[in-house]
Amino acid sequence: MINPVLFPEPAEEPDDWMYAVVRAEERWTNDGHRLVGLGYPQILNTLSVPIGLYGLYAAYKRKPISTVVFPLASAGLNQWCMKKIIDHYRELDSR
């Protein structure tokens, strides 16, 4: 809910990564899929949540290595999920 308020709609540049992410996310949810769940690739987003939360806990406990590694792992899982969703629609569109 907050994302569209804080960030404007991306420019219409189909080769731009964020443009592709936003459009694929819209299509994915409009097609009735969830972004968090136990299916693939949603499981990647699901796993990113507790991993990211542990990163916050590590920061609170002042564990510098975990403070860096866990949020990076969380972001990586999220980006992996988005890449799979983009690939899914690019494959559908190429047919």
C-alpha cells in the first residue's frame, strides 16, 4: 500500500529492471498468484521474511557480520523471486 505512494510509476522502458519487476508483479497478482506462499517462486519471498527479520535482530544484538549477511540474503531471495516471475511472463509473451 505504501510503495505506490512513496515511489512514482517507473518510466516506460521495458529493458529497465525496475520497470520489468513492477509490471511482472502486477501481472502476477492480477493473474491470481500470491507473492508469498509455499509454491515456487513464492517460497523465495516467504523465506526472505524471517531471514530479514533475523538481520534486524542481529543489528539489535550488534552482530556485525550477521547484520550484513542476513539482510543481503533476504534481498537476494526477493530478487531471485522477482527474476523468476519476470522470466515466467517473458516466456509466456514469447509464445
